[in-house]
Amino acid sequence: MKSAEKQILNAYLICATPRTGSTLLQEALHFTYIAGNPLEYFGLSQQHWMDELKGESGDTYIEKVLSSGTTSNGVFGAKILGYQFRPMIEFLRDHYRDHETKLAPFLDKVFPNLRYIWMRRRDKVAQAMSESIAAQTLIWQQVEYNPTKIPAKEPVFDFQNIDEYFKLQEAYDRQWQEFFAQNRITPLILDYEDLASNYLESVYKVLTFLDLPTNVPIRRPRLARQANAASRDWKERYHAMSLEERAASPAIAGLTPSQAFEQAVQLHKRGRAREAEELYVAVLRAEPDHLDALHNLGLLRLEEGKAREAESLLGQVLAKLPNSARLLNNYGVAVDALKRHETAVKHFRRALQITPNYAECHNNLGNALQGLGRHEEAQRHYLRALSLRPDYVDAHRNLGRALLNQATACRARAVAHFEKTLTLKPEDADAYCGLGTAHLALNQFDKAITCLAKAIAINPEHAEARQQLAATAAAAEQQARTVAEADATKGKSNLQLADDPKTERGAA
């Protein structure tokens, strides 16, 4: 495809939803002067950009965009929000008269060597409130060192308005997730919370992902944070009203608690967590002692990483069903996530007294024992889990982890279990990380680097894999330096002996 006058060698898209810090990242990358100029070219009218980019080379809109977005080193960048994605695709297909090529390959033709940065925000309520406030005040960014902008009007709390933004943001996150999954794309995932709290580290992470130098200065952020005490008050009001709103949701109209619970279970199994949560909450509003709903809501919280809430919910059920092996196991997982390993061990052991052949519980007990540093005991429970379920992926991976903490002889066994994990689950980033760590422990640096790089390719956010890759590179470099120094010393010693046959070995 014909490009702008500047040659594009590498390209990237910042894929985002509003209020995820995409403008903050956009500016940081622009002012490195090596990472393109990632503006929102497909968010405003073409006439706006034709006026804005009148000095850029090229006659057509897309030629000017490609020219503007590219720095002298051939890197092109652009930002695209969820609601702008499909209109952008339609425009590009019309421009290039290509409606046949599959989507991802088509984008690769337009933007060579294309990579994706997915910007998200973990706190969706805060994101929705921020968008509601910005839409009312018309203040989308606040420059820190400029006089405070005057809002178009004072923002008013509106539950329905915030909830609509909340649902829209979830929908656009699903859109990005489905696009990446369907096209087997592994983006760099960057959360607003991490960018805000670790600005420099996050920007350098993006540069590393783009294979760009990290020895460039990063301009300090000029955008001020807009959250305040009113934001916190709004958040509390939203959460309080949200529970009432969900319980009155039309989705449960005409359903008995039993029917609502069955629907919630099916939604939960299909990964539709928010809808399942609405129904679980509705069931509990109708029947506060519905133990199955309490239990499943606790599991949902555990899946979301909210271990403290999960412990509270599961604890309520456990108080009434103290002899349920499944409940004892799930409660143990929650408290283990809170680093209360001894308490977790106690609950796992109690579950195994009731159901001795509970493979998942043996695996979870192994995890808790590892948390206490009792690696040999943990191994016994992983082996027991595998005797019950030979293809138990988690147990193979976790046994490999436990073996890494033992003597050198055990590390070869660790390799075998990580390799078995990858046979069963080829795209397991944790298993590749463990396998790479095992090879590093055995001083097999080339194999370690290959495995760790694979882990990062599968999950660019894998912090342990990145840390181990850096350690492997340092160890390999140190080994090479040691060998070189030994060779140099040996050569020097031989030269001295040749020049002076009378030199005594070990002489000062």
C-alpha cells in the first residue's frame, strides 16, 4: 500500500477507552521524539485534521496522517478509542479499496509491523465517574501549570448516567479483548493505575515493548489528576445505589430465586461475571441465607482478585456448613491469597480429612505449604494430586516450582514437570517462566532466554519472566567475562614463561 513520504518501519496503536490515561501516555511518547506522534487521528473530523496537518506531506487525509504520526526513525503511532475503531476500519478499507483481506492482516498492510498497546482502568467505577464529570464540565484534561479551567457547569451526581458509562466501558473492553483473542494478538496491557503511580517505569516498559531505546529522557507529566474528595463521595454513593439497582434489574423480573440462581450459575460459567453478580445479589436480597448464592458470589470475588471480600462471603457459609470439603477448600484458597498460609493449611487439611482423594485440595495445600517455605512437604501433596489426576496442569507447574527450591538434582525434575505442563497447555506463560528459571539455575543460559522470551511473548505483563530474563542476561554476560579473563590470564602466563624460562611458578 502506498504510504506517506516518510517511510514507516514499525507502527503501533494505543487501544483505549476514555479516562484510562491514554492522553498521558500519548504525550509521554510524543516527547521522546523517537516513538511516533500517537494522536487521535481517527477521532475528529477529517476536515479538522486536514486543517491541522496542512503542513504535512501527502495530498490525501491518510497520507497526511501517516506523515504526521511518524518520527524520523520510521516509527508511526496513533491512538484509537473503542467507539472509533469500527469507523476507522471502514474508512481505511474504503480508502484502500480492500474489503476482502482479514482484519489483522489488513491493518498490518496499512501500518507495517503493527503492535498494540491496550490501555485499561481496573477501577471501572472511578473511570465512569471521571467520564461523567468531564462530560458535564467539558474539562477533559487539566494542565498542571496553567490556570484552572472554568467548568461549563458544576457536575451533578447522576447514578444512571454513571452506570451507562460503566456499561459502555465494559463493552469496549470486551470489544478489544475479543479483537485480540480472535486475531491471536498479544498486546502490551497497561493499566491507568500503574501509569499514574509508576509513570517513568510504565513509559520505559512501552519503549521496551516497541524495541526502542530506553536511554532517552522522559518529559514529566503536565496533566494534573482531577480526582478529589467529591469523587470519593460519588463512588460511595454509586456503590450503595448499585446494589439496589441490580436487585431491581429487569433481568430478574418474574423469576423465582431458584430460577435466578440457576441463570446466574450459567452466566458465571460463561464468564459473564457482571450479569451473574447481578443475579446473585438479587437472590440474596430475596433470600439473605441462600448459601449457594453466597458461596458462588464469594467464588466470583475470588476470581476477581478480591480475596478479602471472598473470605467474608465464604466465611458466612462455612459457619453454617463446617463439614463441606469443597467449602473448606475454597475458603482456604481465599485466606491463602491473603498470605495467611497457616490458616489455609488448617482448612485444606480439614477438607482432606473429609475427602482424602480431593486432587484440587492437595494442590492448594501444596501452594500454602510453599508459602510457608515447606517445599518438600508441598511436593508430596502435588505428587498426590498427580496420582489422582495425572494430567492436572496446575499440579505439574506447581511441583516444578517446588522442585526449583531444592538441590540441583531436583531442578532437572523441575524441567520435566514444566515441559509436561506445556505439553498439556502450550500457551502457559507461567510454565515457560518456570522452565526458563530452571534452565537458569542449571546455567543453561540459551535455553533459559528462549523460554523466558516465550513467556513474555504470551504475557507481556509477566513481571517475573522479565526479571528472570534480566538475571539470565547478566549471568550469561558474567560467565562470558569470566571465561575471557581466564583465557587472557592464561595467555599472559604462558607468554611470561616463554620470555623467561627461569621464572618460577607462583613467584611474586
